[in-house]
Amino acid sequence: MDILYHGHSCVQLSAGGRSLIIDPFISGNSLAVTKPEDIKADYVLLTHGHTDHILDALTIAKNNDATIIATFELATYMSWKGAKTFAVNLGGSTSIGFAEIQMIQAFHSSSIIDEAEQKIIYAGMPGGFVIRWDGRTVLHTGDTGLFSDMKLIGERNKIDLAFVPIGGVFTMGPEDAVQAAEWLQAKTVVPIHYDTFPPIRQNPHDFVGLLEKKGMRGLVLKPGDSTTL
């Protein structure tokens, strides 16, 4: 399986000629090195409704005739915008043929901000995804704070690769993310959701150093970097 990091929380997984992308925020990210128009994907997974996670979802979905997978409320909203969608909810699972996807909880918020109308649209509960594909298990926690059920998630899933936020302010910071990594027991942990905006500046190598002191493996990926699982 090929793992491509597009920056912020946007991760793309590919294997066997199929591909899915999670939380596409590319055109609004000055650190990104690609364009949403260049993305090829069969599915678009959305953890929650904030702009820095859904900005390019419709463009990618429509360009590829791809299906958006999100909570019922967010999937409904995206369907109103003309996208193909499939709704899941926390704890729910679905098969997309080449992969099994389960949505897990996250402790955050989820809404769509309409600046012009000064309205906040409820987008369902926030979540994360456990993805089982090609004999591997990948976890994307979504935006979240630390919560003790991460230990249960780690016990129930043999996670090969976990993407966890470290930016602080809006999500866990590095110290809480280290605790999350201990509970999740992933073989490799990749930090996400940092550096995109000034309030969430972090040194990902410091985070990896903290992991290594605990006997865990971390991997820093810059926007455009890839790895193989």
C-alpha cells in the first residue's frame, strides 16, 4: 500500500489501482505541493465538516465520479451539492469492495461555516476512520483531543499506521498525542494537523523524539512525501 501525505490532515492511500483520500484540504493550504484537480481517487473520506478538512472534497469527488463517505449529516450536505455519497456514523462499518472502513469517535466539533450568511451549519459528530486494506490496518484519528477509549481502539485493532494530530489549540498537542500513541499501540505513528496555520506550529521531529523515548516509532512526512506500508 502506498501512503501519500498532502499536508495538514490530508492522506491518500493507494493499492492495486484503487485509491482513497481523507480530509482533502489542498487548495487552501500554502504548504501543499499538488492541486486538487490532479488527484485521482475512488473514495473521499471526511472525518468532520470543518473547512480545513472538506475544502476540496467536492472538486475531487466530482472530477473522479468518486463517492464521499461521511456522517449522515455531512453526507447529506455533500449530496445536496451534487456529490455521490454514502453515510456512516460512529461505530458503523462498511465495505467498499477493496477495503473495510469503520468510523470511530473523536472528541472535537463539526460544522460548516457560511461566512456570507454568518451561519453555522451542523455537520454531525466528528470522527476518525479505521481502514483495513491489503492486509494492513490504518487509523486516521481525525481532529481530536485525548480520550481514554483510544486504549480500547488500540486493544481491538492491530494498527500498522496511525495518523494523529499534534498541533494543539484545536486538537491534541504533542504530549497528549504521545499518550494517544501509547494507547493506540500502532507500529508507526505519523503526526498531522500542524504547521498549516500559525497557532498550530509544532516541531514534528521533537514529537518523534518523544515517541522514541517511549520505545515507539514515529515518521515525519512533509507535504508530497510518501511511504509504503
